[in-house]
Amino acid sequence: MTVASMTGYARAEGRDAQTAWVWEAKSVNGRGLELRCRLPSGHDALEVAARDAAAKRLKRGNIQLSLTISRVGEQSLLQVNTPLLGQLLSMCKEWEGRFPGVAPARLDGLLAIRGVLEPVVDAEAGDTDADRQQREAALRTTLDSMLDQLAAMRRDEGARIGAVLSAQLDEIATLAAKAGACAALRPDAIRDRFRAQLASVLEAAPSLAEDRLAQEVALLVLKADVREELDRLNAHVAAARELIGQGGAIGRKLDFLAQEFNREANTLCSKSSDVELTRVGLDLKAVIDQFKEQVQNIE
């Protein structure tokens, strides 16, 4: 299985002796799989077939699917979208007179607005039951072809995004290794820093009890140690790479890992008392933000 994007577009055409049709689909990001169908009157039953066919190929994304049918060799009649025209007339009446010098809306202008006039397609006029059944079968075949194209486009886009994600994971691993190699994390550097801090504490409070000093030193050691965060970062990188290698509907899991990446980078920055380590932590946060943005497009 390959990584798939949630964005794509597809179009497929078909025809028989009497009619021609076009299926179109646009896909964008979504939390789940949501399909919105725009079908000609009399073809509502195709929505069930469209939903079943889409669910077999796609797991996530908001899909807008439309079917346009026209009579071959005949000019379609037009009908008025009465609800839309009524809404426009009400708006004209409400705003009339508010703008001096502006001519009132005319009917011909309102009819020119997209959607007010709609074609009347009676694709089944004069057809036998056998003709209608054959046409519906052909419509479903074209629908399947269009959805196959959409799924293929989403996979192609997903492959490109997967390459970007892999490069970003490599950069996260490189920055994690760079953080682990920072001079401030060497044992001798930590020891010298604690000695200086301990001397400062003793100078400020010479009567401080030894057990209290031990507690302070332990807290300082714990705060400075970022090895656990770096280990978890590397583990998350390995998990993300494994997911990308598996493919399929991995978007939600990658999004969770992106949140975990960000959590570890934030903790590393908050623990850092070294300029070099802080700079690496900020670079990590920048790459992780880019990683998360890309993950939002993954199915």
C-alpha cells in the first residue's frame, strides 16, 4: 500500500446513442470521508452507488461529486430556479433605494446570474426500460472510472508528500543527533556547571543543610538531562518511517506522532540552559511544524 493524499480532481465522460454525460469529483482535506453529490433530477438512486464506490477506494477527505447529462443532438430546454430567483428579488427589494444613482436590478440581469437558469434534461424521454437500465449501468461504469482516476491522483500526490515527509524525518533525526552531541551535554560540562551553581548557592546560604543541597543538585541534574527526550524523538522518527513504509490510511497516526514530536522539542527547549542546544531545539520545532503541515494532507 502507498501513502495517499486527500486532495485531487478527476473527470470522466460517457455517452450512448441518445445522451452524453460527465462525472466530476474534487477532493480536499477532511477529518473523515464525506461525500456530497450533485445529481440531475431522476438520478438520485446513483448517490447510493457513488457512496459505496467512493468508500471502497477512499478512506478520508471531503469529496464533491457531480453528474451532468445532456441530450445528444438536441438543445436542452431551460427552467428557472425559482427559489434562487425569489431570494435575489427579495434582496433587490430590501436594498433598493440605499444607493442613489444605482439603477434597480432588471429581470434580464437576474436571469443572467449563474444558477438562475438551469437546463431541463429529460434523458429518458422515449426510452424503454432496457434503454434506461443500460444507461444506468454505463453511468456506473463511468463513475467507477472517474473514482479510479481520483484515487490514482491522490496516490501520486501522496507519493510526493511521502518523499517530503521522509526528508523531514531525516532532518529531525539529524537535529536530534546534533542536540545529543552538544558540548553542554557532556558529563564534564554538566559537572563543572553544577559545581559553579553549587558554589553560588553556598555563598548565598552557607548554613544550608547538606540534604537540601543534595535535593537541589538532583533537581538541577534532572532539569539538564534531555537524553530521555532525544530517545523518544528517535523512537518517534522510527515509528513514522515505519508508517510511511506501510502506507494506507496513516494520516491520523502521523498527526499524533507530529504532536509527540512537538511535545519533546518543547521540553528540550524548556530544559536547555545552553545557547547551542536552544538553537537546535528551535530548529527542531521549525521542521516539526513543517512536518505537521504536510501530514494534514495525508489520508
